[in-house]
Amino acid sequence: MLTYNITKKREKSLLQFFVLFLTLSIVLQLIVWRVHQHDMLATLIQETLTSWVEQAYLIFSNNITSQGNHLIHPETKRYLVVDAQCTALSLIATLVAAILATSHKITTKIVMIIIATILIQLENIVRIMHLFYEIRLPINNFYFYHLYVWQFINFAYALVVFYILHTRFRHNKE
């Protein structure tokens, strides 16, 4: 009987998590969509991310320049545009929804959100650097990496970040 009650309690808790997660995901994705629609804010985010990628890439190579939200190979003039889909805001919104749907204290959730956002953006910078490196050649595998490899890596990385943060901070639950 005790096992049955524990199982039912876990099922109810899991159902509550998913309902809240889906609701928050919808709300946060709508906010991300509105941010992308706001020209000045979207441009600021894209150009800031472009600058971060350029600065990180300069650690490994000086073969990069930027102009607005364009990363340019000075020698080949091939470029990569950092647009709305490159900002990782949608992935961050989904991860934030998952964090907010947990039973952690609000202060713990805020810390988890800050850490998750930083980790996702660091991975995003590495992703954009790799894609920029890949696009330098006329014949490259940019679309393969962009559409398949990095999509899987983003998904898996977000799950790992969520799992690690959730288990690391589980002692701070209400």
C-alpha cells in the first residue's frame, strides 16, 4: 500500500511538472518571439553575440572581423550572419521553463537560471565559432553541422545542464 501511494504521489508530481513546464514554455517562447520582433532589441542581442563570438575566436585565430551581426573571414570574404535563430534564446526559454517548473526555492531557481543561461550561451558561442570556421571554405559541411550535429548537441547539452543543476541543487528544495 505504501509503495502504491508513493508511486501515485510521484505520478502526480511528474504530471504537475509537465503541465507547468508546457505552460511556461508557451509563455516564454512567446516572449522570445516578441523579442525577436523588436528590431532594436533583436539587433542589440545579435550584435552583442557577434562581438562575443569574435572575441572568443580571436583567442585561436586573428582571421575574423565583424560588421554588425556578420562575422567575416577577411581573406575569403565568406561570412556568417548571426540572426535571431543564433541567439539560443529559444533554448534558454525552454530550459528556464523546466527550471521554473521544479519544486526548488525561488532563490535557487534564480541561481539555476543564471548558471544555465551562461552555460547555454558559452556552448552557443562555441557552436557559432565552429560554424564560422566551417564556412570559410567554398566546399564545406556547414548545413550538415548546423542542421543536424549542432541541433542534437544543443538538445543533449540542455538536458545535461538541467539534470546537473537539478541534482546539484536538490538539497535546496522547499
